[in-house]
Amino acid sequence: MNHPVLRLAAVTALALTLAVPARAEEPGCDYLEPFTPFDVVGGDNPVTMRNGRVVELRTSNRTRCAWGRLSDAKPAEEIWTDRKNVDGSDYQGFLGYTRVQSGNGAHTEAFDNNAKLLRACGSSEGRIECTGWF
């Protein structure tokens, strides 16, 4: 790979591969019987951003899993979930990070929230808004 253009292409491809967060839905999680929990801690659910985007945490009692949803959005806007233990330890951020590809919304993969707290966060026009923890 002595040619500068080929080297640049290889480096660019590697950088793009590393920059895209992994999507890893957890085993046993699905989107069956979804609802929007309103009894959240430290905020609201759903959250309506100033530009009208709606960030929402959805959950399923059937599978004890939760996911983030962004509605009334534009392509390239982002949604993800954060998770932590009830005592605040073991924080995990940007779970299921997803960009709106087309249309006006997107959702993350579903993640286990059994004995955990989750929140959904969305990014639009340089602003980040998150729901409360559930």
C-alpha cells in the first residue's frame, strides 16, 4: 500500500469503522407491549425539545427492557440510552446510539433495565436533552 491515495482510503475506512458505535441489543429484549413510563426521576418523560423534537424512553414490562425513541426529527439527529445501577454506579452511556437515517424518527436497540435505571437522550441542532431516569 505504497500509493498515498490507497493509504488515505484505508485510514479513512478504519476511522469510519471505529467512529460508528456498536449496536448490541441484549438477549431477551424486544419491543412487545411498549409503554411510556411517566414516573421518572430527575426529569420528565417524554421531553419535547425547543425545536419540537420528542425524546422518549419506552419500556416493556413483558421483557423488562427499555429503549430510546426520537420523534418529529430530521435525518442525522441522534438518539441513545444511558444506564446505571440504582445507586448510581456502573454508568454506561451511549447505548444503542442511532442516527435518524430517513423519515422523521428513530429508536435505539432495547436494553435490560431489570434492577437498573435507564434514560433516553437525543441530540438535535447542537442541543442534547435527556428524559428522567426510569
